[in-house]
Amino acid sequence: MTQLSDIQIVKKAIDGDKGAFNELMNRYEKPILNFAYRLLSSRTEAEDVTQEVFLRAYKNIEKFEFRAKFSTWLFKIARNLCLNKLRHTFRFPTFSINKPLKGSERDFQMQIEDKKQVSPSSNLLKKEMQDTVRNALGSLPKTQKIAVILRRYEDMSYEEISEIMGCSVSAVKSLLNRAKQALKNKLSYYVQK
Amino acid sequence: MMNCSKDKLVSKTWDLLDKLKTIEPSKEARTEFWKKTASEELDKYSNIFSWHRFLFRWTRWTPVMAAAMLLVFSLFYKDYLPTSQDKEIVKNIEMLENLEIFENLDLLTNLPVVNEESVEIQ
């Protein structure tokens, strides 16, 4: 199954092969989860969105048109769900009384479980750097953020990004240029070091 | 020269985005997903057979029963309802009654005249 192309696996999944769909999840669960995580900045919400993305894909897999890549179709669903979530959190912001001030509980567990012998100061620097990058990325407008995430982390072509975002290739290029300039200004301190 | 350094800064910034950590999907997420799909499939099948529930819910039958009762009563009382012939008879009776009144009315209006005549005769 692992040697088959996405299209072949999708065809099997359409025929009702659950193993085929499981293979598709093996391939795309992590990219979708990280896409949602970078966009929403919350692990729990990213997990919810990922689950919803695959549920929708599972239910509507017969509607998949083989014109585009399967990954593009999945990212399109993920983008729509993330934007809905962002709109919802903007309208109804929620605050958890159990949540630590910075980072999630899992982040804290991950720090404890880290078996690498890294000095606390370098760990702190790494964390600070991560926070700065996350904040810089978070400060970008939604469309620029999506374009950056798809281009930088998912290695997608301009055409694929334009299809996911529903805009022209030139619009994607301009979004990325503006995002790069904004990021350069925000991260100039770290870049010039 | 300026442009070259600017490009370098942009590409360095681009590289800096690598510092953002990636997360791994949890193992429970997959089992949770398959559980959810199984339960949704069950719901789908239960929806197909939900007409049974619809059929046997007595409140759904209330309007049907009311209509049926109305039909039975109307059939039963059909014989007691006035037909066009009955209406004709009633109309005729009314006309006869009116005729009598008219006759009496004639007599009443003519009464003084009749009286006068009777006096003159005397």
C-alpha cells in the first residue's frame, strides 16, 4: 500500500477500503495537524480541526474530483475549517482557567521528557526563539500566514497554494512577498545577530 | 549591493521559520477517528429506519384520526341532512303560510269598508 500513489489509494478508499483511507491518514495527518497548529496556535484546536478534516474527507471521498491532488483537496478543507475556527474564536474568545500562562501542558511534559543533554540556558534561548517566530508569524494577516505556512512548511508550489486559497498565482506571490518583508522587519533582531 | 544584502536578510528570515517546532499526532487521535466514523455510520443506518419511529408515534396519527372521524360522522348524518327536495317542500310551506297572511291582511284592510257596507245595508 505504501508504494501506491495517492490517486490509486483514493480509488481504493472510494471502493470502501478502510485500510486505504488509513494509509492516506498516515501520509497527511501530520502535515494537516501542523498546518492547523501553526495557523491556530493551539494543539487542542489543531487536533480537533485535523479530525474534522479527515471525517469530512472520509464522508465525501466519492465527491473528490481527480483533477487536483488529494493533498490540495485536504488542505483546502483544512484551510476552510481553520478560518471558521479563527472567526469563531474572534467572536467568542474563551479562556481556560487550567491553562498555563505560556505553552500548553503537553509542551511542559515534552520539556521534562527531553532526554537530550541540553543546557537550560540554550533550552531557554530555543524556546524564546520559537516564541518570537510564532508571534511574528501570528501577527501576519490570515491570508499571508496561510501562504507562508503552505510555502515554507509544506513546500507547495505557487499553483497549489493558489488553488487551496482560491486566488491567482500572482496574488499568492504578492502575498508571500509582503509576508517576507513583514517577517524580516519583525525578526530583524535575530537575523542580524 | 543594497538589494543583495536585503535579499540575504529575507532569506535568513525565511530560514529562521525553521525554528518553529513541529508536533506529532497523538496515537489516540486515530482510534478516536475510527470510533467516530463507526458511530456516524450507525447513525446513518438508524436514520434510514427512523420512519418506523415516525410511523408508531401516536401524536403523528392525531390529524389522520380526526379526518377519519369527520368522514364517518358525515356519512352517518348524511341521511339527516336536508336534500334539495326537502328544501323545496319547506319553501312551498313557507309560501302557503305567507299566502294565508296575505289573505288575512286583505281581510283586515278591507274590514272598514266591509263594516261600512254592512252599515249602509242596515
